[in-house]
Amino acid sequence: MKLPALILTPLIFFSTLIFLTESTQPPYSCDSSNPSTESFLFCKTTLPINQRVHDLVSRLTLDEKISQLVNSAPPIPRLGIPSYEWWSEALHGVADVGKGIRLYSTINSATSFPQVILTAASFNEHLWYRIGQVIGIEARAVYNAGQATGMTFWAPNINIFRDPRWGRGQETPGEDPLMTAKYSVAYVRGVQGDSYEGGKLKVGGHLQASACCKHFTAYDLDNWNNVTRFGFNAKVTQQDLADTYQPPFKSCVEQGKASGIMCAYNQVNGVPSCADRNLLTKTARGQWGFHGYITSDCDAVGIIYDVQGYAKHPEDAVVDVLKAGMDVNCGTYLQNHTKNAVQQKKLPVSYIDKALHNLFSIRMRLGLFDGNPTKLPFGNIGPEQVCSKQHQALALEAAEDGIVLLKNEGKLLPLPKSKGISLAVIGPNANASETLLGNYHGPPCKLISPLQGLLGYAKKIVYHPGCDTVKCPNPTIDQAVRVAQQADYVVLIVGLDQGEEREAHDRDHLNLPGKQQQLVSSVAKAAKKPVILVILSGGPVDISAAKYNPKIGSILWAGYPGEAGGFALAEVIFGDHNPGGRLPVTWYTQDYIKTPMTDMRMRPDKRSGYPGRTYRFYTGKRVFDFGYGLSYSNYAYNFVSSVTHNKVYLNESSVGLAAKNSDSGRYRLVSDLGEEFCEKKLFKVTVGAKNEGEMAGKHPVLLFVSRKNPTNGSPMKQLVGFKSVILSAGEKAELEFMLNPCEHLSHANEDGLMVLEEGSRFLVVGDVGYPIDIIV
């Protein structure tokens, strides 16, 4: 979101202050104590929402209609309709970053979970769902307390973390389309009040809160090399759209039943996302069955004329977005230019009515037109449920489960719990607290730094920042070295913060900022024993030097671990939690920056030397692979002997169309096979996992499919399933994965059509493979 400038006169501030301190009643329409509401059909809850919305929209004047097309929709007093704010944020906890939520007085904080990229590292769908549930419950509690003027939350961010320099990659679940899709479904179901499996919340059903899939689509560049998101034209092949950029949004809509979509700033193949009818109406609403509202990103309508020059006049930009299927503008552009578009006969009012139908339908699904909300579903959710012990415990669990152990030579970790040991804690992030929260956060329930967390384990702790800031232009290395020399163990906590990576700011390198690397190397060299290095960051960092430095015994990546991150990190370091997180993105070497961020291609190109992107296609050097992560235990895998399904036949006579031929072999289009045939070809894969270590652990099991010689742009390796399992020392478990060959063994061809190619694959878990052949 682009935060608009906020200018407050003393008078406006005073009146706002009165509202914030006195309002305890949630805003709603159709107050049964008001006799006039009896004549409004839109207030009759026994009628279908479609009929109620039609009645409401039919009562509005043109000026009233236009006023409702922006995020800060004003009240309509003559109909008893209060103002509504569409812009609220809940990326990893209810936040007061948007305009719809105010955390003060009765509820002055909310549970702040780890930044999404770290939560994703748990590879635990049920955890993601439970986080979504907590966010939805706390959002409703804030509304019930009279501290919200909106219940539409612009999250999750499900763009693919395509380039490690992207400042907003931290907000996403990572680089894998399947994983990102599953995160979106779990989060949305939790927030909106659906069941974990889905199906409890019917189409048009009552929403606990509204979730919004963003940014639609192919948005993953903010500001790089003088190219900004506002003017960027993302040139994307149909192949990459089909199997990389679009799948998370498709799942978010079809399976998650999200009630909102946000269209992005950028153009895709020359068309602004918010003006792309093929994208918004034909794909999202037509093919995927989307039932909800579509908002622009903030000021994304204005740039269609002002920056991109796609529209010749401001009124044309309005016409383009409303005809494309967008419903509400974050900003004021529609408020300022829609009436002119109507008067110039460029825009039929029916397009405005259609947008209002989508908008008021969501407000009704939220229960905002059903009378007193305390007497409705979710009306009993009170302030005591915000920052509850259970919610704070979940924030701690999420941080624990996301932290990734990248190196542990000589089993340096966990450290002994003896109070007698001395510990040096060094680094610019060692005593950071705000950094732990990432971006798009509100006031947390509580917040402690890593240093404060470690104080609970060792009495003899000496702290030195080493650098005044993360930028580290002038490190005090000599002082840090002297501190390190006095201690039994050294924990170095370095990395990034929002000054290095954030919205509107992409990185220009992958190294540790400033002279952090010099600080790390000097302290490690001086320490009595190999040191523990902790990286706080959203995006990957090239720490090759640390990886191969024998004086650095252990490395932990802790993302931005949220309000409980200081506790979680200390628990991992001292062995009260066995780390099990896995990297949700590839960690590249610094050489990667030679690849322009503006190149949207996923597949490599041997002729030009283009290396491709993400673990699925990248052919260059890397520091750590996607899915990499160690533990204090060793785990062994096997494919259970009962798995005998090693051939998939697609040549049954029931499939009418013949197989097709290409230069690399025979294949079938998934669309030719049909959904019924694909369902019949489902097969079960059972994976055995055993904890061969001495500590119990929560362990994600990742199932991939790989090909030795990928052809026609098929991935080298593709995640097809993952499950988290808790295993005691010596314990075994069997995990079942149901695979659909049409979904899990296919890839997109150059036309963007999914195909199944004849040939051999390997199902892979860890270093164990299982062959499977497709016969067409």
C-alpha cells in the first residue's frame, strides 16, 4: 500500500480524538430501534443478499453511488448507513496501519505473529490456519469494541518471491506456487471463519472478517534501478503465468473462498492490472467463480493516466477499471472523475451499480446491515480474546517452528543450560525489538529483544552492538572483539531490517549491509570457541563466508519472528525447542544480482546465459536450497513398500483424443483428459519418517517430484506435498500423500496449457527417491 500523506488541522485532530476516545458502539445499519428501517427491504435479513443489495443500490442518487467507490466511503445518513473504511491490514496480526482499525483505549494492542516468510518456514498448514483464526477473532473483537470502521483486511500477500532483492518478499510465503497457494487457503479460511477443511462457510455466508488476495498479478518489484512498481510493465509468458504467478490466486479464490482481491500497480504485458478485464472478470470471476469485491492498490487507478499513460484522460482510466471489473479505488480518483465520465457518456451507470452490488454484498456478509451486531454471530467476541494467553502462545509456537538451523558443526547447539556459563551477545540486531515485527504490524501484546530472551538462560551475559545500526558504516570491532574474548560462548545477531528491505525499497545487493561481515569475521576469529551466528532478515543473504568459516559453528535464520521472537530464539539456542524450520526461498550468491529484476522469466535460457529463477528452474550457484533446514535430531525416510503404483497410464481407450507429439516426446493436454479421468488416477504415496536423534522434534516432511532431464520448460524439481509431524526420539511415523497426476506431475507448455509428458519422474523425500513412469 502507498500511504497517502495525512494532513491534520488542530480542529480535525480534536474531533478525531473525541471519536477515538468516546466511540464504544460498533457502526452498523438497520437499527431495529429506528422505525424508518422497517420500510427498507435491504434491512430484511430474511431476504437473499442479492435482493437486499438491489434494493439498497436502487435508492441511491448518482452522487451517493460515486461516493461509495473509494476506500473511505462516507455515510448516507438518510438511509441510516454509516461510513465504511475498506482499507484495513492484518498481514501477520491485526494492525493499525490501514485506516479502518484503531488500537487504543479498550484494545490497544493485538497479537503480532512472525512476518509471513518465517511462518511459512514451518511448512505447517494447520499452524497457518490457526494464525488466520486468531487474526479473524481479534479483528472482530476490535470491531465489537467500537474501534473499527471496516472489517475488510487486505491480506494475504501471495505474490511469488521471485527475486531475492524484492523488499516485500518478507510479506509472502516464499517462492513456491504450491506452498503459497496452500498458505493462502489456510489463512483465508481462518480469517473468514471457515473450517480448516473448508465447506463450513458457504458462498454468500456470514463472514467473521474479510480476507483479500493481493497483489493480482505478477507483482514482485517495488523500486529497482529507477524502475518503480507504478510504471513497470511485467512481461510474462503464458507458461509462467499458468504454473507460477497465477496458481496461488486461483487457490485463494476456488478453495479459500476469499471475499476480496486487490489488483496490482504494475502492468502485465502492456495492460494495467486494474484495467485488465481478462484478468479480473474473465479469469477471476468467470473461470474461478470469484464472489467478492475487487479493490485497487492505493492510487493504482490514478497512475493509469498519470504515470503509465495507458488512458488518454482521467475519465478514461475510470472507465477502464470499472469496465474491467474493479469495484473500489483505494484513493480518491473515482470520487473525483467518475461523474465526468458518466456525463461525457463514456461510462454507463450500470457499471457503477455492478461495483456497488459487489461492495454492499460484502458489507452485508459481514453482518453490518443486520442490526445490533452484539446479537449476531461473532457478537460475543470481546476484548478479553485479544492478546489472550492462547493467542500469545501461538505466536511463540509460530516463531519456534519457523526458525531454521542452517549450520551446526560439532553439534555446537544447543548450548548447555548451566547458569555458570558466560555469554557474549554481539551485533546490531542483538537488542532490537521493533525489527522483530517486520512491516505491516500494529502494537504487539508484548515485545522482548533476543538479548532479553537470552537473559533468562545465562546470568553472565555481556552485550555489545558492534555497530550502531544495521547499516553498520563504522563498526566498533575492537570493543566487540574484547567482549567476545571474555566469554565462553558468543552469539552474533546481525542481518537486515526495514531500512534495508521494505515496501518501495528493493535491495541492490545480497550481502550483509555495511561492515557487518567484517564484524562477524573478526569476532569469530577472536572467540574462544566457534560462534553462533543469527540472521534476522526477510529476504535471503549471501553468507557464504560464514557457511565455510570453521570459526562459525552454527547459523540460525530467524526471519522477523514477531512479538515472541526473542523468547523463541533463546529456546532454540539453549535446546528447549528443537528447530525444524525449512527455507521457503532459495538463498543465492551475490552473483545473482547480475540478473535484472525486471526480467520476469522463470525458465533459464542457455543461449543468453539467463539462469532462471527459484529452485524449480535456477541453474546457477546457491548458498542454501529451498527446503533446506537442519535439526538437533537426524531424520531418516523411506517410501513404504506398499507403494506399488509406479506407472500412470494415460492411454486408456476412454480418453477420446490421441496423444500429441513434440520434439521431446509424447504428451497429453490435461484439459483433454478431463477432471473425472484425473480424479480416477489419484494415487497414494506413503512416506516413512523416523527420528534417529535424541530429542523430540516437530519436523516438516517435504515431497518433491524431479526429472533428470527436464524438457519443454518443465521444472527440474517441484514440491508436490508437505506435512508436519511430531516425533519423539526413536519414533517412526507414516505420512500419506494423495497425488493427482494431472495436478502434481504436469507443467505448463508455452501456450500456458497444462500437459503431462511421457517419461520417468522421481518422487523424492530427503535423499531417497522413488521412480514413477507416465505412459501416454
